[in-house]
Amino acid sequence: MKPSTNRMLTRIKSIYVFIREKGTVTTQELVDEFGITPRTIQRDLNVLAYNDLVKSTHRGIWTTTEKKVKMSS
């Protein structure tokens, strides 16, 4: 796996864990927490949403779904 792909997957996992721990977050909170652009956050959220791991209850507000996830380190 390419290093850039590995970084992306690590970042997406961290975003998912952050949302799960906080319960509900805004896109801006994610931008502030991870120090990356809103566009990058949106792409990562799209990956998570496509896999039914997060959902947007209102525009720009995110929460995790009930889908079971096995976390590995």
C-alpha cells in the first residue's frame, strides 16, 4: 500500500473515532481538530458515509451510525 493511502486511511479512522467519541460534530470542528482543509474533511466524510459509518443529520452536522465496526490498531 502506498504511504499516501496509508495516511489517508489512518486519518479517516481517526475522524471516525473522534465523531464516535464526541457523539455529534460539525464539519468545522473536524477542520479545527485535524488541521486539514474543509474539502479534505468532506472527502473523508464521504468515504465514511458511503460505507454507512457516519451520517449527516443536518447540513454540516455529523454523527456515527449504528453499524458495528471492528477496530484494529
